[in-house]
Amino acid sequence: MEEHVDVDADSGDTGPGGSVFEFVGGRACLDFVGTVAERRTTALERLRVPADLQRWIGQAHLLDRPPAVSAAQLVRAREVREALFAVLAAALDGTPAPPSARELLNTTALRPPVGLHLGDAGAVERSGDLDAVLSGLVRDCFDLLSGPQRAALSWCDDERCTRVFVDTSRGRRRRWCGMSGCGDRAKAAAYRRRRAGVPTG
């Protein structure tokens, strides 16, 4: 029998182990992929324990009440996340998506998505399990790749960052996934170069 962890989804921005979630990608699937930071260097994992995933679902507002998550379900969610990253990276780089990633995402997308129900007060209620959440995230990625926002996909300019975001800025001049973090580091580095008399390019 799998052990489940149930926590309050509104318990703040940090979870067990200090996980911090950022929602800067412009789409839920991109923010899910971004739960691993600096993939080519530190590979900082934000979904360290099942409670982290449950908290992320709540903070992403994907369900009104995030479900309990088991250790096995966390492993499966990470596998879907990495397949999403592989497909998005291939789309950005103009290369074929890995067959294994495509197969996993296609299978996941076949599961029923989050259920929507219009309540008595006119508010839309969202319900479902983790499979529904993962199905919705994969469908969001498919919608992104098949729609007009695909052309607005961009890598963050920070050399350590591996975040993908939708650039909706005028003239598509956005350089960083977020100003709090990558943008701030870039500004600080440019300031130090100016102080040292080094051209900023």
C-alpha cells in the first residue's frame, strides 16, 4: 500500500526542504517544467517530496483541493515533466522530439483531464486526481505547440537558466524568464562591469 502525504496547499511558498515555486512561464506546462532549475549545471529539484508536488498543484490553481500524492506518483509526475521538457526543447531547437518522450506524453494526454463544474454561486469548481492534473498539463503543452504562442516560446538568456517562457512583450524583447532572479542577476552583473570599466556590449 502506497503512503500518501496530505498537506495544506496554501501553506506558503516554501515546502519541506525549502522548495520555492515560480510561475513566470506564461503557461502551466512551462511552470511545471520549471520546477527543475539550472538543468545543465546544478539541476536544482523543487519537487523533492510528495508534499511539494501537492503544494505546487495548489499554488498553480489547477484544482480546488489538490489530491494526496504518493512517492510513486511523484516519480511518475517527474517523468512526465522531463518528457515535457524534452519536447519543448526540441521545438525550440528545431530538432525531432525523442520518441520515448512523445509516447509518454501521448499516453498521459489520453487520461481524463480535470473536471469542471459550475457551482450554485456561479463559480467554476475544478476537481480530479493527479492523473487528471498531468493530463491537463500535457494537453496544455500540446495546445501551446499547435497554436500561435509556439512562435513566442523562448529560452531565458541567463546562461545558467534552462527555463522556457512565452514572450508576450512588445516586439518580443523579453530576455529573462523573470526579473526576480535571472533578470536581477543580469542587472547586477552589468552594474559590476560598468563599475570596473568593462564594456557591457
